Amino acid sequence: AQSVAQPEDQVNVAEGNPLTVKCTYSVSGNPYLFWYVQYPNRGLQFLLKYITGDNLVKGSYGFEAEFNKSQTSFHLKKPSALVSDSALYFCAVRDMGSGTYKYIFGTGTRLKVLA
Amino acid sequence: GAGVSQSPSNKVTEKGKDVELRCDPISGHTALYWYRQSLGQGLEFLIYFQGNSAPDKSGLPSDRFSAERTGGSVSTLTIQRTQQEDSAVYLCASSSGPGQGNNEQFFGPGTRLTVL
């Protein structure tokens, strides 16, 4: 079965420090992987995606993610966290087994950047 | 506006009543998704529409839930005989084609449903 896991419910990081939000996946075939962010009282916004090519993907707001096939991971990273990065982050993978373009989302990780 | 819109933004209803939630996708987007976001549960896929193809209804939790998409644009999610466990934020998203599999989704602000 296709699945995606975000093992941390919450991540706390000091402003200016690097941050990592973890995501692992289980799919058949080549994965299509996405990160979305949900700021307080706002809708989900696309951050970045991995389809093919370079394992390091750069996205919006200075975020990047590294696709690691051997570890089946797609961790979200940022070199220097901002207080404004505090939000709920979702990892998603396309369900390759469904025969349609259905996506599976993780349970979300709440990032709190402390001033 | 150019984004996905949903109405109403908030809906409070009594147990047993029917509700209809509306989604207006981005013009020209052929794919439309409905999700449910419950506290601590992440996003739960409900249903997916792609053009004129039969929808993927595999995520609908019970036969009380149904959705339709008229004219390939506006979609309505209907919940019949609402239960308290239906309380959640219902999110709609749209995506452009034809390469649906690698295109990001654009989400609406959601409808917060509270069943008393």
C-alpha cells in the first residue's frame, strides 16, 4: 500500500538555526513527492515537488528538500529558520497504485520557530 | 479572484441535517479534489474529478457522502444525515492538466463544518 509518514508532530527550532522536517514514503514505482505549507488561518500552499532529476529540489521561501531513494525519504530543509516559517507542513505522495491521480498526505508537522 | 474559492467558510448544523459545500476551482483546471482535515489527522482524501472521466470516489467514508461536478467546473460536496464525527474542515483543491501527475494542487480556504 502507498503511504507517507511524518514521524514528528512538532519541531521546534531557534530562529537562524537550520531546520529539517522529516518525511518518508512507501510507493511502488517512481514517487512523485510534494511539500505543502499551511500558515495560520490560511489555505495550504505548494512549496516544492520532486518528480525526476536532481535529488535536491529548491522551492519557495528558501526551502529545499532532498530526495533519497535508498532511504525512501524526502526531508524538507532550510538553512536558516525565520519566525515567519512557523506553520503546519504536509508531505504528500502521488498514489501510483490507484490508477488515478490521487495523492496521499502525511499527518502534518507543526514547525515552531522561536525568536 | 484567481484562486480556488469555497463556500460557506463556516457551517454549523444539527445532527441529522444535510449540508452542501461548494467549491469553485481555478478557471481552466481540469482536476478537482476534495479532502477532509480533522484535528491531528492530516488531510484525508475524499474524491477526485478529472475532466469528463468517472470520479475516483474511493475516499468517501460512507454513502452519506457524495459529490458532483457540473460542467467540469463547480463542485458540490453533500453530506446527508450529518453526524458529529463529520465535524472537520473540508478542503477543495484544483490542478491543471494534462500532466496531472506532476502538477501541484491549489487549495481553497476550506469550509469549517461543525455538527452539534
